[in-house]
Amino acid sequence: PMAAFAMSCAFAGPLRLPLGEVSAGFHLFGGSKAGKTSACQLAASVWGPHHKGGMLRDWNSTANALEATAEEAGDGLLILDEVHQADPRAVVGAVYALAGEGGKSRLNRNATARRRRTWRVFVLSNGEVDLATVAAKAGARLPAGAAVRLPSVPVARGGGAWPNLHGATDFAALMGSLHGAMTAHHGHAAPAFIAKLAEAMEADADGLKAVLSGRRGHFANRLPAGAEAQARDVARRFALVATAGELATAWGILPWPEGEATRAAEVMMAGWLTSRGGAGAGEETDALQRVRRFIAEHGASRFPPATEYDGELVDDGRPT
């Protein structure tokens, strides 16, 4: 599911303008050697070379460099590898900047305005920890807005994230086969997808929007009852990724069975909801997690069990 989801993300960028979607994305996190970078490299191969000199970019960048990278990836896919390499103090600002679709306003030496960089892009990030943990390293809290723009989706360790070895003898053999294929073939799929998208928009733009609308309803129905607007916004993005993967399948660009991209997005959304603690508002979830963490850390010393004697609670005298 992780690999299929990542590859579906690769086709979501070109859909943003015609379907009226804003810039945002997903952050995949989990233990080392879970294959997160390999999944992102598969997505990168849709657009070009899968290595660091090609489509794969590092989180470890200055704000200026990140803006230039986002502009280069306009209407496409921006992959940011290994969030732990970034300055924790800069990560939250980077998330807001990428979702804001525009860089800072700057002046030239003669006090005239520089051209402001703008973009519209789908972001796929990865790292061993979620973005809230990265922000905590800088002594900050991840705002709910950042968590919605780049939600952290957990992945299983090692081969657990790749349950189907597709005939390979083991996980390492599968990785070797995939990397060999990515080296030999890359950059074919995106141009083919854009050509098919242009044809579809010319033939029936409203029909294409109706397809996305139907899938939005499908993913909204998979949320718990009473889901907050923040959760519905992320579910809408899962629907966009599923739509992108299903269109690539229907247009013969991905050799997958119908429904594969949707199933992958459903699995990833279920993992995100579990990790998040439900579909409530991010601020409420954060407050509950703080209380749970406090009780877990200090339960024995600050919350002793109450003793009852003859129907009355007895105070054992300990300050709690």
C-alpha cells in the first residue's frame, strides 16, 4: 500500500489546477529500513531520475533553496527526503511556505522588488519521525494547520510495509529489482499522464471533476461520525491521490487492476487516523495526548489508587 500510494501521489500534481486543489501533501514516517525512501524514489521515477541529482530532494535546504526547488516542481511532485536532516526550527515554516504557494517578498540592492517565486505542487516527504516530533526538538508545538497541510502517515517497519514480494526471494531482492528498474526506466509516465489529462479536460472537464467529487464522498464516508473539518480536509487529499492513481490506471499508464490506488489510499488513511487518535480537531487531539502522556509518566507518583474503608475514601496522607 505504501508504494502504490506514493506512486499515486506522483500523478496528483497535474490535477491540482484543473480540479481546483491547493498545494499540500503527505509525510511518511517510520523506523529505519522501512523502504520509505524507496517508495518515494518510485514516485520520483514517474517524473525523472530517482536519485538525489534528479527528482529526489533533501529537507536539508535553506528557505531560498526550498522556494527555488518548489518552483521547479510546479504542477508536479516535490519529494523531500529525510526530515531529520532539516533544522527543526525551520520545518514548520517550510510546511506553511510550501502550502502557501509563494515565497517571501524580497528587494534587490537598488530597493526594487524581486520577482516573487510561486508554485502549485504536491509534496511527498519522509523521515523516521513525524513532524510533531521534529517540531518538539526545537521546543515548539506543531500547529494544527501544519499538521493538516502535511499530515504524518505511519508506515510499518522493514518488509511489513511491503507485504507482497511479487516473486522476489526476500525484501532485499525486491528492493534490488525495483532500483534496477528505476535506473533503466524513468520519466516516461508523467508526460503520458499529462497528455491524457489534456485530452480528458478538452473532451469532458466536468466529467473529470465529477469523478473526483464521487471519490471525495467515498473517503469522507470512511471517516468516523462527527469528523472535524481538519480531518475532512485531509480525507479530501487522500481522495485526490486515489483519483490520480485510478486515472493513471484507466489511461493505461499504470498496469494495475482497477481499485488498487483507492485501496492503497484507504489503508494509508486508516493508519493516519489511528496515529492521529481519531478525526477530531487537531487541538483537541493534542490536548488529550498531553494528558495521557502526563498520566503515563507520573501515574505511580501523582495518582495513587484511592482506598475505601466503610464506604468512605481514606486519605493516605501522601501529597499528590
